[in-house]
Amino acid sequence: MKNYITHNDKTIKTEVYYNVGGYNRRRGYYLSVQPIEITEHTTADGKPYKMEKFSAFTGYYSLLFEVTRQSKKHQQDAENRAAILLPQILETKF
């Protein structure tokens, strides 16, 4: 689940996602919070599109909780936990 919010005149992209784990990561649900800049452009034939611009090594991510497999219930639990943690992360990191 991706959300875009404004905090202290910055656009912040938040995302709760599942990662299968692997090298240096545990299997589970993660919260990613990253400052971005959204720019709007148009193609040569007049179709509008948006681009996200971000800087490398900015932002924050954290394991919300570890799971053995992905499920809708775990996804909802992760989103609920992220909603609780997000205000604190925004105040301390951004």
C-alpha cells in the first residue's frame, strides 16, 4: 500500500510491503518512508504524466514484523502497525 502525504512542506511517500527475505533481510512486512518530489510533464502528443524524484540513501525503512508467509490478515496487521508508528517516524526523521 502506497500513500503520499505532506509533512513540513515535503512530499513523503510511505509504503507497506512484503519482502520474501534473502541476503541480509528477513521475511516479513516492511514500512518504507521516503521524501520525494513529484513533477508533472506532458508527452509530445499532449498526454500528461508524473515523475517521482528522490535522492539515494534518503528515507527510512523498518521491519514491522516477521512472518513465515504472506497473507491478507498479515498485510492488514502491518498497515495498522504502520499507522501507529508513522507519526513518530515523521517527527523524528523528517
